[in-house]
Amino acid sequence: MSNNTPPLEKVLVIGSGPIVIGQAAEFDYAGTQACKALREEGVSVVLVNSNPATIMTDTDIADHVYIEPLTVEVIERIIARERPQGVLPTLGGQTGLNLAVALSDAGVLDRYNVRLLGTPLETIRKAEDREFFRNFLHDIGEPEPPNRTVNSMEEAQEYCDEVGLPLVIRPAYTLGGTGGGIASTPQQFQEIVQSGLTLSPISQVLLERSLVGWKEIEYEVIRDGDDNCITVCNMENLDPMGAHTGDSIVVAPSQTLSDKEYQMLRTASLKIIRGLGIEGGCNIQMALRPHPLVEDALQSHWEPDSDYYVIEVNPRVSRSSALASKATGYPIARVSAKIAVGKRLHEIPNAVTGKTGAAFEPALDYCVVKIPRWPFDKFPNGDRQITTQMKATGEVMAVDRSFEAALQKATRSLEIGNRTLLWEGAAAEYEKAGKNAEELLGPNDLRLWAMMSALRRNTTPEDLMNRTYVDPWFISAMQRIVNMERRLLRETLTPDLLYRAKRLGFSDQQVGTLADMLPEQVRNLRHDWDLRPVYKMVDTCAAEFEAVTPYYYSTYEQENEAPALPGKKAIVIGSGPIRIGQGIEFDYCSVHAAWALSAAGVSSVMINSNPETVSTDFDTSDRLYFEPLDEEAVRDVIENETVDDVPPPSVVQFGGQTAINLSQSLAHAGLPILGSSADSIDVASDRQRFEEFLSRLGIPQPPGASVASVSEALQVAQNIGYPVVVRPSYVLGGRAMEIVQNASELVRYLTVATEVTPERHVLVDHYMEGKECEVDAICDGEQVLIPGIMEHIERAGVHSGDSMAIYPGLNLTEQEVDTLVDYTTRIGLAMGVRGLMNIQFVIQGGSAYRSPHAPSDESETTVYIIEVNPRGSRTIPFISKVTSVPVASIATRVMLGETLAGMGYSGGLWPRQKLAAIKAPVFSMSKLVGVDSYLGPEMKSTGEVMGIDRDFSGALSKALLAASLSLKQGDGVLLSIADQHKAESLALIRELLEAGCKLYATEGTAAMIQATGMPVTMVTKLLTESYPNVVDVINDGTVSAVVNTLSGDTSVLRDGFYIRRAAVDRRIPCFTSLDTARAAVEALLMQRGSYNIEQIDAYLKPAED
Amino acid sequence: MATSDSESSVPAYLVLEDGSVHRGESMGARVDGHGEVVFNTSMTGYQEVLTDPSYAGQLVTLTYPLVGNYGINPQDFESARIRVAGFIVREHCDQPSHGRSDRTLDEYLKSQGIPGICGVDTRAVTRRLRDRGVMMGLLTTGSPEAAAARLAEMPRYEDQDLVRTVTAADRYRWSLEGPQPAGTQSAEGGEPRRRILVTDVGLKYNILRLLQARGCEVIAVPAETSAEDMLAMNPSGILLSPGPGDPQLLGYVVGNVRQILGRVPVMGICLGHQLVARALGADTFKLKFGHRGGNHPVQDLATGRVYITAQNHGFAVDPDTLPPGLEVSHINLNDGTVEGTRHRDMPLFTIQYHSEASPGPRDNEYIFDEFLGMVKEFNH
């Protein structure tokens, strides 16, 4: 860094916004680490992020925290206020980099004399613009696959005619490769190129010689301002080229590369980061020529001009760098942040060893396996093929001393039922989803199990390789697992055999299945034979130096390095991989629980399997076990932490349904649970017990029952009346929840969508369409503290996680508020809750849509309880931030035995703040081809944003802006309204016209609008008949928002599907609830987009005017 | 544990002089192996490690648990044969996957009569060595109790002149095809090239490859070659190679080195670096557990730049004993030990680390260019 630049006293860090596919919790982890690292250097940190469910937006992580929409205008206002000398965008994912480019293009950086830190602007462009990137590689003499950048369909066709298919298509400047793909047929080619050109903000795609089947290798590299470079880690994708690395099973370090190859690619990586002039971390993806047998299988008849090609560079911290950090113990984000403000690598201490510096390369003495977590358990009908467009919402990581064991542990960590590698349902599930089982060995979310199945059915490893192009080394390892399965089936279990099975990662459950025993019997046998896992440390240096990090993994070896921690301690059970319904919010809670325990003098012992998170950062807890969150792994850890036969208690309230589900097994094993007892949890979860409980308290709930058979379900539904809400018991995120209108729908649901058995009950409740509200509350056994009430904009029937929620319940009457508080207090006390609970209510009577600006009559309303969850919910971070009540921390202290009164809190509703805050869901639908985006009782959103302001209209405007749901004056809006909503939609239609919107509508809707004398243009739903049809007006930009409601009868879903998909693909708002649409148009009418920009603290203080 | 799940495994033991016994299964030749037990943290490059003469007299454990994944290939040897006295791994792969592989690790060890052990908790062994220092050990498939008793009577590492066991018997010329008898003509022809002698106290082929790739005529000479004989060959420069063992035992080489310093440009690598220091009167000492791996940060004191280096040494130069004129040029950032020296007046510099890598990062090949630059300048 030259000497004439002003010193960096204040730096703006840009967060990555809501969790979407391609940008998940890893950026909270990276950003949090970076903020801490910068402050250690005496730099004052200004942070902006729109996502409240992040640790980084806690007010103690940065000096000035803004939870505001991530737009150029907002950031300019923040820069104008704060006047930072530098902006660090490299920790905010592609969102951060894109904003940096936009800020520069808008002249903001120059205007306020702000330096771009970390990655030069040129480099961001080089890495994203394929043409620049190609020139760059050419200049430094690094090989890239034959390719051409095109800006039109015609240019694309020309190149295709030249080189032939298959070709890879990559749109420029999109998140997670959105809109890309591999085309093997002319038709695919046409489709993907067209969609890629549309999605690219600069209408540009790259066509590239397909390297499908080549090895995909990544390097994580860091460079400082003195040009010192290191590689942190390399990674090998088990799934060869063709699958997005975020959707690939990844192994660290590489397994099949000789030292010559390893060093060849390492040298290339260093050359690239130097050429790009990055100061910080960088991810480099390369394709390496595959095994000759794979090459034969590919039949490419192509003699490449290089043994490797450079595929892609991410000039920033990334999902891969988070994985590399967790895989090695090397904190890439922390080091990158320090480098960005001028530190050199060797001047940064290695926090892991406490002795050595950051200028070294981690040595691993274990094998790491990452497996993506896909959302297809929720969207079985989505396109499950894995391509260059990422589809996973999260990932798991497992560490062990053999690849087989790491692979098996990672599989267990996925938490898809109890699915181990023994699961044989892949073919059946694929066929059930209407797919051809022949394609199962192509890259898809079930391929791992399909490969195992094939080996069990005596497909030879060679044949499997020919069909998957997976390197023979990985297939041999799978074959070794299958061989062990056969031994366990065939032979009598001996200590030696069991030891070997455990060393290959077989769980007690798997051994039990094969050896015809119960898992518990296998566990007992293990104990009899003294076969217990030992725990080894992840220390960055393969034990060469003594390390101080308390970061461990289990393995079956001789030496245990993790003697039980002395003193008081508690286990925090984390929430596992990010999936729809169990997102970063739960990790936020786990982190706060760990901090609160430590602050109370109780050592926190974290168990989690998710490498993306803050909870698995090595300095979050007093001890971290990177393990699957299943009964075996958790009990093993508890046993390892047991001193004098006293097992430490477990905190299960913060890890979402994962932890709650474990509570029953732990209690059954006689292990202590901190806070609410397993029995209290059971009361809330068991429909029968819960109903009895509420009726004892005289609190109403919608009528319903838990059923164990189809006939029972029909009987219950008949009694309570349709429509009914149906869902399996003990599930999260409304998984497989539906609103069912009649008996035949109910039968379909119970036979096709889910399975009802005496072991697996289904809940059938009367559906009440009304105002939905929820509260989070803390109960200490004496009092119940309710930090705040959240009122949903969408009426009941839309999953709470997909609803917009308003704090502090602006549209509720005092009487309703009193009832909510009363019910919550009585339930908390009577249920014996110690710690957190979340209650969802539906209010019947009055109008379903309420707005502070729309008069309505709520005199005669009744409050019903929909459900009680005796655990932390996904709204904890939101409610903590808008009330400044540290909910997770207080709850943890309550679990430890403190009282609310003792902490200075009283029962009842916490004073309502003089602000309005709105949590809005964010979806990743554009990544999930074939998935329908309508809102219903099954949760679909992947993340959330918050709009906060002094009044409702400002908050609403910002929430919509941050969620990309804003309407603008004069927008064209396409309406397609189901018959049952037509009357109600008139209010919305009037408001749209009032806001100057131009209306387009499908036949029936248009007829209704015309009948009322309002102007509308009719567009046909029939895609083949005339122009313009509904999809045309979306694609050609005539309309910039869609309102499409559903009748509730699933048979007509398909009609609207094309409309919704087209809107999703064009990235325009698609409202499937009239309530959301009304909120959006009201925001436009009320405010015309004006809002305040303040530090989060400032909203929490009373306004000064 | 062998990656095969065969039931016919033979128990084997690694017995250390501190009395600890580490159980595993036999691989490679079923003979006893005796030596100093050391660990290497490289995650790739086992073939290069096995054939690196600097490991003579040592039982080597790799901290990375999965070994043999890409087999053994005909190209990546660093000397004519396996040099380690025995090999200790967590898991060896008998189904390697690589286009160049022509045999498994186990087959290679067997073919050269070298014992190995797998299934060992190599991290436990490494931690022991780290905490207590390197120690002698015995690999055996026999009784571990008997082995412990025998171990006490076996010669110690630092008492053995291991250079004599690895140095070339005769001088040879390096060509693209490998070693050729000295005196044969270079097949490459063209202009007369710089002649670089490499004193073989345990050299790695990659030193010769890299010099040859830089247009040098490369001749390796046995460790005992006298200074007169070396100078009589009219070398443009002399490179003192790496090698095994305690430099204190190598008086016969040190004497020759002393006579060539200042008369020809000299570069020393690893043991060669230590020999130069001793030739000029400095002391060397034994490190607790040495530096072996591909991730050691070394700082060039002149520029402040940091380089990631490959290392393999158990002894180091004592900086407090350096004679006037010989200055520390590089240090190890982990423990501050000397990683290089440069002479103020003579055409002479040395490095403790391995610029030839193989295995390890190739970041330091530029050192050979610096050497050849010094050679060019001197011969001007």
C-alpha cells in the first residue's frame, strides 16, 4: 500500500443480503469474522446488510450497523453519513461485488473518495466478464477451454455450428451460475442460450467447449499487498465437471492428484491471483484431465492442448473458502480482512496455533467430505438434475481419517429422514417424481445412493465409472463400503469386524440393519467391547505444532485428544445444514446460546455439521465437535464429555427441529436436557396431548385430530368440515403441509404426498382463513416475557416462514393483544416451559387483510392457537433486533436457572417500540426449474430481509425493496385472479389504478374488471394461440409484476404455473396472495418510496422530533 | 488398515524407544525396519519421499492418512531406489487410480524389500514425536516386547554416516533420460554449456532436472570426490546437495568443501548448506523434531518476502556461530531457525530448504536462476 493514501480509520463492509441459493450462511460467517478482524486492527467498521438473521448485524459486531436494503441509493446515503475511507465488498458474495461495481459506475466511490479494498474493480470485471477473463488468461499464459463470448442468439448459433455440441453456456454476472447449463441437443442449446441472455444483466453468455467428465479441482489462495501468496487448501470434486461445484460432493484435500499435478495447479493458482492483483482470498476452479479410463468412457476423440484448463475465478471469499476454512482451521475471511487494510501475511498471527503466523499452508491429517443439501425433499417435482446452475440450499461437512468414514458421516449429517448410505429408495423416489430411473446415474440429488445401489446389484466399478465419469478411486471406496456391508450381513459380529466397520464410518444403525440388531444393541456391544470414537483436533498443521483451538472430529483410532472439559458445561445442539424451513436463524440462536453459556461461566460445547456457519467457527464456543446431528454422534460426544458418570446437559431449543427431535432420544437415554423437559416438548408436539392441554386451559384451537389411517382421516375431516389443513406430525417448515378442500383431495394427499401409518401420524385440522399472528416468548416458570407480537400480512394458510411479518402488531386491537399475551402466559406456565417458545395464532372475524391505513372493523374477533413450538423459532433474530431484547441469551440464562426478575425483566409484553419493522421472505425460485412459486402452507422461501423505519410505510417500502417486491408508479401489472378471490380483489385493483399502474388480465379477470368500468387489457392464457399471451407480456417487459391467485384446487394449478414461472424467470414480483399485493401497492401509494436510513440503534431510540 | 478388507492381515508393530508400542498391520516387505522415526506433513508426494536419500536411516510417517491413492509411476522417482528404512501410514491404498501408475505402494515396497506398517494412529505417533522429540524405532511383525529390547542395542541415527549409503559410486552425467555414465557425450549437442557439478551427499534427481532444464551440463560426483578432482573438472559452479544424517560426521566432505569455497561459485542445499557452514567454522545442532513438509514459511531477510518451501531436515545451523562474512539470509517464520546464508565476499549462498521441491511447492525454483546468475557473473 502506498504511503500517500489516507490511513483507513473507517471501513464499510457490505453484507450479502438474504439467504438465497448460491449465497447462504457462509457470508455471515465470513463477514462476522472480518468485522472482528478489522476492529482488532483499530478500524471502525460500518456494516450494511438487509438480512436480520445474521450475527454480523448484531450491534456488537460492528461499530455502526445498518440493516437496510442493499441498493446503490441506500449505500450512497450510508457513505454520505459515515464517510468511510474504504469499502470492503469481498465478504458479501457476488452481491457485494456487484454493488461495488454499481457504486463505482454511479460515481459514488469517487464522489466520496472511498477506496475499494481487497479486489480491484478491474479484477471484478475480469473475473465476471468472460471476454476480459479470457484475455487475462491469455496474457498470463494460463490455459482456458476453447470458447467464445456472444451477445445474441445468432452469434451463439454460429459458434455452435463451428465446434459442435455439447457446449457449456454461462451467463455473465449472475448469482450461482443462474441460467447456465450444458446443451447436448440443438433444442437445449436454443433454450439455455435464450434464458442465459435474458438473465444476464449485460445480455452476454459464454459458450465453452464442454469439459464434462474432467476432474474439477479448486484452490483457495490468499495474497497480500507485498505479493506474498499461499494456498490454503485444494479440493477435489467427486462429481466431475458438469456439476456446479456448489452442487458437487467435494473432498479436501484432493485425493487422486500426484504431487506433480497438485503443484502444477497450485503454481497456476498463484500465478492467477498475482495476475489479478487481489489482496485477500480468491477461489480458483480448474479442470484437470481425467483418468484415461474416464477419457475412454467420454469418447470425446478430442486431443486437448493442455492437461488442465482454468474454469473460473471468484475474486472474493466464497462458499468454497468457508468450506476450506472449516476444512483446514485456517480463517480465510479473517486473514483477508486484515490484508485488505494493509497487513502482510506473516504479520497476522495464526489464531489456531497461537504461535505461528498466517503465512503458511495448512496441512491436513484427515479427509473432509462436503455434500450439498438440496431442497428436493420439499420439491420432489422440481428438476432434480444437477447442472452448472446451483440448486442446493446448504451443505454438510464431515471429517474423518478415511474417505469412506467421512462420506458416511456426511451422509448422516444431511438429516434427510434417517437416510444413511444404505438407503435404497432412490429409484423409487425418482420414479414417483415422474422421472426416468435410467437417468439416476446422471448428476442429480440422488446419485450418491443410486451409485451405492448399483454396486450392491453387482454393477462393476468399471461400468459405474463409464456411466458417471466419477474417478475410479472414489468408486473403489464405495465398493469397499459395499464389501463391508456384505461382511456385516454374512458374518457374525466380532470386535474386529465391528472396529473395521466403524473405521469405514458405519453407524450403529447401519450395522444394526445389516447384522439384524437394534441400534441400541450395537451401541451396547460397542461399549462391551470398548469400541468408542476418539476425538482428534483440526489444528491447521497436522499436529506439527501444539494448537489451542478446541475444534474436534470423531474417528475410530487409538488416541483421544479431547479429554472431557473440566467444570460446568452444556452441549449446544446446532441446526445442521441450511434447508428450507431451517435456515440461518437457528444458527444465530445457537451462537447466542454458546455465548450466553460462556458468559455465565458454563463451558459451551457446540455440535454441528454445517461448515457455512458462525456456530462452527472455532472461537464461537469453548469446544466444537464437527459431527452429524444424530443420536449416535450426539450421545458419543456427551459420553466423551461425561465426568464421574455425570453427563453434561444439552441445550435443544436453538437447533430447530433437528435438536428438538433429538430431545426425545436423549431423554430416553436418560440424558439431561437444559430448559423445558422432553415431556413439555412432547405435550406441544403430540396432537392428542396438546388438545387436552389447551382444553384444560380453556384456550380454543381449530378443531382437528391426529390420525393413523386414511379412514380415520376421512372421518375426522367429515366431522370438522373442509377445508382442512393436513401435515405429518413432527416436521419442520410446513413440510408436506397442504390445505385440502374435499375428500378426494384428502385421499390423494394421504396416499401420494405423504404416508400415514400407525408410526407416522398425520394431523388434520380445520382450516381457518383469518389474520395470523405469532409471538416468541421466554418463560422461567414464574413469568412469561413476550418481547413482541408479529402480525402477518398474509392471512392464515401461507406458511409463517413465507409471510411478511409486521412488528409491533400495528393492526391488532388492544383486546386482541391482551388475549395473545394472556394465552401465551398461561400456556408457557402450564406447559412448564423453561426457555423459549413460539406460538402461532389465527384471529377469526374482522377482515383478513388489515392495514393501518385501511379502516376495518375488528370488534368481534376470536383468537385461536394454531401451534406451540417449545423452542427458538426463525423469528428470534428479527424480534431481538427490533426490540433490543437479547432473546436467545436471556432464554439460555433461564435454562441455566436464572429468573427473568433476577435479570431485570418482568413478565408480559415488552414495551412496544416506536418503530415499525417488517420481515419479508426471499425466495430462490429462479434457481429451481419446475418448482411452483405460489405461497401455501408448505414453506418455500430460503431467506429473509428486514425493513425497519420510524413508521409503517417506510418500513414496508424498504422491506419490499430489499425483497425485490417493490412496485413502481406506472408499472404494468398482470392479473389472473381465481374466482373465489375476484370480489375481494377489487380493492386491490382500484389501488393499482390509483397508483398509476397499467392493468393486464387474463380472460375471466379482465371481464370482471371491465364490468366495473375500469381500464384493462386482456391477454390470453392460451400460449399457442395469439400474441401477446400471458407469457409474452412478462417476457417482453410489458408488465413488471404479476398477481396470480389460486383456487386451491390443485388440478388447475398448472394453468397459472406458466405465468408464475415466467415471472420468476424474469425476476419480477409474482404475488400469489392478494394480501402481499395490497401491501405492495399501498407502500407505493403511501410513501412514494421515501424512507429513513439510520443505524439500527437509532430506530430503537425514541425519535427526537 | 489396508483399504482392502481382506481378513488375512498380519499384525505389525511400531516400537519406539520411549517404550510405546503402536499396533498396525504389515505392508510392504515382511522384514524388520530400524531407524529414527520422523514425520512429514506433505499431503502428496509419497513416491518422492520414499526415494529421497535424505530419509536414509529413518522410519518415515506421513501425517496425511491416505497414502498410495495415485499409485507409483515410472517418472516421479528422486533417486534410484527407496531410501526410507520403513514406512508408517494410517491407510494405504491398494486400488490406486492414476493414468501413470504402474504398481501399488505396497507392491513397490515389497519389490525393494522395505517394510511398512499401516493402520497406525499416525497422529498419535506425530504428537509423541512433537512433544518428546524424534526417537529411534523398530518396525516388526514379531513380538513387540522383544523388539523393545533389541531396539536399545541398535545403532543410533546420529552415530551413522548415512551419506556413504546413498552417495553415487561413480560420477555420472544427467540427461533427459536420467543418469548416464560420465564421459559420454551429451546427446543434446549445441553450444558448450555451463558445467555444474553436484556433489552427491544424497541428491534428489529434481535438482539435476532443474539445472539441466536451465541449459547446464550436469555432473553428479560422489561425496568423497576430492576438491582437486572437482576443480580439475573445470566446473562453472558446484552445488552441494541435500543428504541424510548429522553433518558432524562428515569431516571428509567438509574438508573438500572448505577448499572449493571462494574458488568456484557454490550453492548449498539442506545438508549442503550445513556443510558449508561447518566448513567455515559454524556449528550445527539437532532440532527437536525437524522440519519435514511442504508448507514451511521462509522469509528472505533482504526483501522481506515470504516463500512457502519444501523442507526435510533434522539439523540446523547455529546462527550465533557463523563466521564473519557468512550472513543469515533467510529465516524460518515458524521457529526463527536459519534457512539460508549468503557470503559477503565469496560467490556462495546456501539454503536449508529445498528449492527443487519434489515433493512440495515450486515457488523457489528461482533460486536456481540466482545460482546460475552468480555463476555467470563469476565466470565473466
